[in-house]
Amino acid sequence: MTLRSGWLVCLLVLAGCTDTDTGPDHLDEYLHRLATVTGVELVASAPHDANRLDLPRQQATASSASNQIDLIDFLSLSGCALQVNLGRRNTQLGRTASPSQRLLLDLEFMDLAPECITLLRERGDDELASKLAEVSDERQTLLSESIAQAVLMGPEWRLFWERPGALGNYPVDTNSAITGSLSRLSDLTRSWLGGSWQASSREFELLLSNLRAGDGGALVAAHSLVSRELERANTLLAAAQATAPLCPYGNHTDRSKALEQVVARFFVGAVQPWLVRLRQRAELLLAPVTNLEAPLSAALSPQYRAWVMERDHLLNNQTEVIRAHIANIQAALALCDPH
């Protein structure tokens, strides 16, 4: 096996080793070494919109049903567990509740409404029973929007996708606990949308709180960095091929041998293990994130759906980015006699 075919196997199989230094440092070192051996100046990367892949801001609006239960109706609900739910909603705290708390009140309302409706009909109060049924139906219609506002438009989800100031040794210090929270939120969402409205306020708020420690923003930032820096590396190799070929007469030169050593040591040996870890982290996070977002897609804004497509393309495209860089390395050495 030649050295170049060895790179191809190692990089595309992505079976790496561990390394204690940070991935961004290795990537930066690789680019500077590449600039040295090619003799091409490493210019600053093209300006990019650092905020382009930030979670789009959406204004959460109250999605409670328009049909309201007035004071007389409220008093008529004596003996219904639903009366306590409506009482909490009509307090000052209830009227200013967060989207997550409003969602929990809606779920409880829909869960308790059938028993109360039956009781009212037994009492002969068909008008109030019909009004409760209308309110419950409307809240069911708005449930997808209510869940989206509580979860995907909430401050916890924004913190999950917030880019860190520095990547450090990401993703070494992460763990799999966040995927459990994402999966549980997904299960709850599908259960609620499927008509099972039982909910634990404590569990739901704890799951949302867990999202604050998630690393979605770091994952996106790391993949963005890799894409930009490998594109810079490709530009270096293309410039060397056009202006100062590594093997102008078909034979290996000191420069071509130095390039092979730089690629083997700094890319295959140092950058590639970091890319392995990034790919593994992306696979771990993206599946439960997608499972959470998918059933709520219709309630999301066009801006959010466009962001999802761009985000997922970035996170799923790492292998193609690596392939393109390998192709550029091979092109730079294409005229070198392998013997």
C-alpha cells in the first residue's frame, strides 16, 4: 500500500486514536506546516457570518384557546378537578406563566376535561359541557404549537445551541447524559401529540433545565471551523499546484516528501483523531435532536426549518469535506513518481 492510499483508508474509515491536545490547535498547526512546505502564503480566511448558524430567534406567543371560562362558569364547575386547573391559570402567576408552564396547564386541562364534561352533562348543564369541549378541542389543535414554544423556542434550547467562546478540548469533556434528556422530551412530545396528556411538571422542567448544559452550539462551531480551515488548506494546495508544482519533472522532490510527512504526522496523526470524535458526537446528538424536532415541524417558522436544513447539512457533510481535502492532496502529488 502506498502512503497516499494509506491516507485514504485512514481518513475515510475514520478509525482514530486519542490525543491530549486540542483539535483546533492541531488544525491550525497543520495549516501552517502546509503553508511552509508548499511555499504558499497562508492568507486570512474569507470573511464569514459568524452568526449565520445561530438558532433563529422566534417570538413565542400565548397559544391558549380563545374560548374562555368566565367566573360564573368557573363557579359552576364545583366538584370538577378541572376547577383547580382553571383557578391556577387565572391567578397572576398563571397569566404570566412561561410557555412551559402554560403547556403543562393545557395538558392537565385536556386530561381532566372529559371527566368534567361527563359530570356536567349528568347535571343537565349541556351548555357549559359543550363550552369545555370546545376549549379542550382548541387546545388540542394548538398543542403542537404549544410544545414548540415551550421546548424549541425556550431559553433552554437557545442555550443548548449557543456557541462557546472557545472550543478548548471539545468534545472530550462531554457525556451521553444529554441524549437521554433529548430522547425523553421526544417521547413525551409524541405521547402528548398522540392523545396521552399526563405530565409531570417536575420532570418536564428538569428535562428542559438539562438542555442548558448541552453542546449543540459547540458541535456546530467545531464543524464550521473544520469546513473553513480545510477549505483554506485546499486553497494552499491548489495554489502550489498552479504556481510551484511539487514534482515539476515527475520525480519526488524534497518538497513533495515534506508534504507527505506533514500530511501523515499533522493531519492523519493529529487532526484526524479529532475529526473522529466530532463525527461520533454529531451522530450521538443529531438523532435525538431530529426526533424531537420532526413531529413539531409544522409549528416551526420557515426561518427555523431553513436553519435546520443548513445545520444538518453541515453536521452530516464532514466525510465529504474530508474526501475533498484528500482529493486536493492527491492532485498536488499526482505528477510525483511513486517509485
